[in-house]
Amino acid sequence: MTGPLTASRLSDDDAGLVRSLAYRLARLRGTHREWDDYYRGAQRLQSIGIAVPPQLRPFIFPLNWPRVTVDTIVQRQRVRSFSMPDDETASRMLREIWEANNMESQQVLNHTETRVQGHGFVAVGANPRDPDHPLITVESARNMIARVDPRDGRVECALRVYADQFAPGLAPEYATLYTPDYTLWLAKEHGRWTLTDRDDHHLGRTPVVQFLNRPRVGDWLGESEMADVIRPTDMAARAVLDMQIAMETHAVPGKWAIGVSDNQMIDPDTGRPATKIQQYFNSFTTTKNKDARFGQFAASDLTNFKTVIDMLSEQVSAVTGLPMRYFGQNTSNPAAEGAIRADEMRLVKNCEMKNAVDGDSWSRVMAIAYRIRTGRDLNENLVRCDWDDPNTPTYAQKSDAIQKLIAAGVLSREGAWDELGWSEARKDKEREYFRRQIAETYAPYLKEDAYGPDGEPDLATGGAQAGQTAPQAQ
């Protein structure tokens, strides 16, 4: 990476590229804001019912089904590991780079952004403070745009803009332009972009990877996972609003009185005429008129609102594949294991398809990181991205199934660790525990010099001490 530059003009080609990408990003700003509002439950309803005055707008209560739709999928997406067939060194290096960037948590940000906005980005760059571990950063679709090669989906160039987070709505003042051969850092001066820094990396590929949700042929923007639920959500929000208004106006059943005038309503405690509020709420007001009659109207039935909300939740469940219980439709008895798995079949298959698409993108990210670290190319199509099982078996059920596979000779010990979803760091710790256990078991039966250079017992050359028989290895 070259040192900081004094501000200078961009070339005509780069300036045209920045303008084109910035214009495309600006056109998407309204869509990005709308998806973000729906995910946070802060959307503005277009219609809030008939004859509802603005004073009742605080009663708006949007059911946040969009967040449920997104988070339920993201919670089941977890990258377990990366591996390169027949290249253990590369596999360890990929794992090390992944862990050095805290991608165990950062992947959640990318998966959420991709599900909400329909597309997300991950950028890879050199790390000046630690050259052995390239930087992998998750970028927001609201601040980044890319031009994609339609032949293979690779990013040809990308633009990342930086706006003041404390003054939303202002034009961005800084930007980064990514290309296959160089990366430019820009600042806006007097309404024009100027060059402030440059990195001629000569990777031959743009160090940015785009993730897509619900990709289609020829579509490089994807589609938000919330697209099918926002309209039912708006309808349900209006139903809840109308129900709240009905609750306020029908909280106390209407009352009627015949044969009395206003000044004849007497407070029994004071003997004086009752106030308006006492007449409305007090059921023990009296009058001296013996011919007066009192009564109240039947209370309003609000079950029609619940019927509408239940119908809408059923429609959302149908289009998303999420079980009805995810939208509050619970039964008194918990479902059995088989019923849960059958109920979640569409959800699990949806997660598996997204894992397949996202796995290709993550493999591309790790191949770029490997190239930055070693200077050597890695076939990204051979980088295997393994995911945790998106199903929801209990730990006991999973352990029982693994034990049966081990007993049948189908699964090894370390294969069982993979099935349990252990990280590579957790596996290394368990291997160390096994080495200590073996050393403690065989130590009394070995000669004093029967230890290898690593301090572990050497069973092949040490032999047992006289008169002792070493226990059989487990």
C-alpha cells in the first residue's frame, strides 16, 4: 500500500465510474430506508383507518412480523468451518483468518443485512498492523454499490460511501472505490471528489464480494426476505390500531337512564348532584324520581379484530414457511418431536438453500483473503464452506444419533465433533485433553526415559517397567 497522497484530481475514467455508482446507490436510498424501517418496526402506515384523527397516531402498533421472518432464518445460519481438499495447510490458514477477524459474530451482521436489504457486501483488504491476517469487513448495502459481471457474478468494481451518522440525510463526504487492480480513497472538496490515498494491490479481482438473497438469473440486487410480509403486516397493524381505538371508546359499556334530568343524579355519599364523570362511571348513582329507569348497553365484542389478525398470520405463515406458533398461535400442549420437525420442514429447506448460495460467496471471500496473505491463488470453487445443521434437534437426540453412528463404524471421533458443531479452537482444546489423559494413564507403566521430544509418552520405544503391564489404549 502506498503512503498518503496530497489531494489530487481523479482520472476521467475513475471520476465517471464514481458518478455512475453513486447515482445508482442514490436511487436505491429510498428502498433501503423502507426495508430498514420495516425491520425495526418503525414504518409509517399509509392508512390508519376510517375517520381516525391525527391525535390517535400514537396508538399505531405494527406487529413486527418482518423481524421475525428475518431473524428466524439468520438464527439458523452459522458457518462451521472452511476446508480445502488435500491441502491441510490451506485449511488451517483459512480457519485462522476467519477466527482472527471475529467472523463468528460478524457473519451474523452480513446475513441479517442480506436478508433485510436483499443484498450485502463483504470487503477484504490488507492489514498493515498484522500482515498475516487480512482484514475482512462486513459492509452495509445502504452505503455500498457494485457493478457485477453478468457472466459469473463477480464484482467488477464497487463504491463505498461514508456519511455522517449523526446527521442522516446529508450527502456523503468520503468514499472508497474498489477495482481489480487498485483501491482509491476519496474525499469531497468543493463538490468534487478528490484522491487522498491509493493502494495498487494488483490482485486481478475486486476485493469485494456481493451476497444475494433470493437470487434470480440476471438479477444482481436480490429481494428482501420481508417482501411477502410487509403488506399483511400493514393490514394487521391497522387492525390492531382500530382495536385499540375500540377498546378506548368501549372500555366502559354505555349506560342509559329514563325519567331523570341531569340535576336529579345524586351522589349517595354527599347527597349533592353527581358530576358528569360520576354519572358515567358510578353504578350507584340514585335519584328521587320513583319512575326513573336505569340500564346499560351490551358490551362490544372485539373478537372480529382477533379473527382478522389470525387470518393474516396464517397467510404470512403460508408464504414464509414459518410455523404458526412463530406468530403467536400457540396450543396448550407442546408439539412432539416429529411434529416440530415436520412443521419446520419448509423453514429448514429455505435455510439450506440460502446456505448453499451464501456458502459460494463466503468461499470467494476466503479465497481473496488467502491471495492477499500468500500471494497465491486458491480455486474458490474448491473451498468448502461447512454449515451447522439448521434443524432443531435437542442435544440429547443429537448425541444419541452420533453414538449410534460411531458404534456402526460410520463416524470417527473428530467427525462426531463436527456433528456437534464444535469450533476448531474447541477441537484443539479437546485434543489437548486427550493427550493429557493418555499421559496420566500410561505414566506409571513407562520408564523414565520413555517420553518423546514433545513430552508425551512414547509407547513404541518406552516399554513397560519390569513386572508391570500397561493398560489397553481406549
